[in-house]
Amino acid sequence: MDERLRTAARTGNVSDLYGLIEIDGNVLKQFDEEEFVETPLHIAAEEGCIRFAMEMMSLKPSFASKLNKQGLTPLHLAVTKGHTSMVLRFLEINKDLARVKGKNGRTPLHIITEVGNHNGLLERFLEICPQSIRDVTIENRNALHTAVENDRLDVLRVLLQTLRKTDCYREVVNQKDEDGNTALHLAAFHNQPEMLKLLLNCNADKHATNQAGLMALDIADQNHNEDSITVLRGCFIPGVSKFKHKLEKQVTKASSLISHEIDNISGEDRNALLVILGLLLTATFQASLSPPGGVWQGDSTSKSEGSYDEMALGRSILDEFSFLFFYIPTCLVFIVTFFLTLALLKPYPHCFRTALQVLLAFFAICFDLSIPYIAPTVFTTRFMITFSVLVFILTVLMVSTSRVSKLSVAILGCWLSASLMLHYYGTSSVLQNIIQGVWLFLFLYDEFWTGIIVVVAYCLSFSMLTWDFTYCILFGCWLSLFLFRFCLNRFLIHRV
């Protein structure tokens, strides 16, 4: 490289650059002819000369992806030197630069996880190119491995927060390197309990084994890392933990088989299907409210406790057989349409998708509640409850493939599975609230404030409508379970 060009790049002197171009119009051509070469853009990026670097990007965009003889792009160098503004300008021009691999297969994100999150660069970096979190080095290590290896707790926290908003978080969290180690294995080896907690709360598989057949707990035990042992043991009973692990694997496998074909649908076909499914949902809901022949309009009372009069106000005029003959296929159409809609929402942004799923969850609840009000007999009401259970089970299956948010499942479970079934069979409201509190805890135990909002809203709405303050028991159950979890963890720590 011409020394005058090197000096211009180092000092950021754009005028000198154009002076050299006037002397020799091919002054930058030589860099295109070499595969691995240090360009003026490398020098400007390393020195933090933004204006010169942007001028060079305008003149020779190809330089941005060039590797120097050390296997680094200009973006790698800017990240290493902590030039945050320079990095962001590069990504604004071409976000694909974030995924260019250099020496040892490392991307700029791997370097950030090594040097640390200076000036909030990591958040902005992942916001611009969230898919970069999936990139791996030649050792098959992703950014989580690198953050754990370099003891970057702040970096790991940001990475996992970003992962929670994607559909690939299970895959990334449980990514194995060339030795079969996940980020959880490395955290156990280095005795990093806080990192272990973060990873476990993001569904890291503590039963995963490396090539030596060791789980994270085995590694912590071998190295006598007591803090890590405590976290990995947690509050799980070994037999229950293994059963839960096997069940999750089978559920995930089944869910993946069901949803595999949906992922291959094009964007245009997906949008067209969503329109059709929306019409089907609307039609089936309207059909449930307007059964054939209508409903009884005259006043009447129940014949006896636990049974409906055949001419009760608002009940369908259909007999048991006719009612079931009409409503069973209607419910099946609604359920299939409902879950196809949920599955097709996967490519949409996380927050937008979660909001739609919550709305659909309430829509399903409204559909489910409408049938008992119209059902002509107790038998038909209880028979239709089986469809409530089916909706709930299918929703749980979809959670395992990250297609449905936990919040949606918590809402469906709280209403459809516990409250309705227990109400129809005459169980006390106190027991209903206890079961609902336990259920919400199981799905939202790692989202405390989200759970608080759901529980408080539920208790207030029903207490105000019915003046029955037994619903507040639900709030007490929720807080009691969190207190129990906290005390148990503290006990385990002191025991070790």
C-alpha cells in the first residue's frame, strides 16, 4: 500500500485520498486483485476515522467484506477497538456485514461477547441483525459459549433477552460445540452460578450430555463447584426431573412433526391462508351463537338442581342428539382453524405475535363459554367440555415449539381447564382458585411481573363483577408459591 494512502486513512484525511486518486485513478484497484489484504478501510476502521471510512464505503463497497491477512474485516477491527459509532454506521449501510466470518469463523458478535458490551453496542447490534446470534465458529460455538467462556455476565443477559424474542432460542441455548458442550456445560465448568440461572430460565437442557457423556451437573461435581451444583440441582426431585425431561422431548418431537409443513409455506400463501382462516373463525363463532332453529324465548325455570328444563330461556331448541350432531363438527372446525392460525403467526415479530395470541386466547374462551349457555342439557354441557380440554392440550403442545407464548397458555389453562371444569362439576371456588394459582405459577414462574398483572386483573375483574372476594385467594396462592420457591432455593444453598 502506498504510504501516502496509509497516512490519509490513518488520519482520516479525505482530501489527501482524492489527491491520490487524481494522480493515479487505479490507486484502489490493487486491493480488488488480492484476496486477503489490508485496505484503507481497515486502517480507517481501526483508527475510528468515520468520515474517511464512509467515503471509502461509498467508493469501494467491496472493501467492507474484505479480510486482511489476520482474517479480519473492517467491522471486526472497529468492534475490537470499541468504535461504537463506526460499527453502527457500517451496519446501517449493510447489516449483512454482521455475519461475515473471519479468523476461526468468528463474527463481529463473537468479538463483542469477548471484549464486553461497551456503550450498549450489543443491544443495538442485535436489534439491527438479530439472526447473527445463530452464527457459530469453526469450533461450533455461538455467542453464548463465548460470553460464558469470557465470564461476561452482562453480555449473556442481553443475549438471552434477545433470544426470548425469537423462535430459535431453544436451538441456540442448547447448541453444542465440537466437544458436545453447551453453554450450560461451560458455565458449570467455570463455576458461574448466575450464568447457570440465566441459562436454565431460558430453557437450557440440563440433561444434555457432551461427547464424554457428562451432563452439566456431572461437570460441576467433578470440579467440586458447589455453587453450580446447588443451582443445577435446584428444587427438582431426580426421578421427576428425568420424567419431565423425557416428556418434553416426546412432546417437542410430536409438535415438530405437526408443524413442519407449515414452516415451508411462502409469505403470499401464508397471508392468503390467514384471511381464509379468519373468515372460518368468524363463521364458526357465529354458528355457535345461532344454532339451527334458534333458542327458547319464553321464561322458565329449571326442573331440578343439576338439570336444565328443555324450554329454558336462551337454551337451544335442539334435543341432545341434534345439538351434539351440529356442535361437534362446529367445534372441530373452530379448533383446527384456531391452531392453524396460531401456527401461521410464527414468522411475525415476537411482541406483535404475542399480542395476537393473547387476543386469540380470549376469543377461544368466548367461543368455549358460549356453548354451555346454549346447551340444552347438563349432559351436552359436560360432553362439550372435552373440547375445552383438547384446546388446552394442543396449546401446550405448541408451546414446546415456541409457537405460542406462555402467557396465552396460562390464560387458556386458567379459564378453560381449571375454572370451567371445576365449575361444572360443583367444586368449591376456593379449590378452583388454588388450582388456578398453581397453574399460573407453573407457566409463569420465571415471569413474575407478567404473572402479577394477570392474577391481579383476574381477581379484580371477578371480585367486582360477583362481589365474591374468594378470587383473591388466587393472588395469595401465586405469592405463596414464589415465597416457597425462594425459601427452598435458599435452604439448598445453605445445605451445600
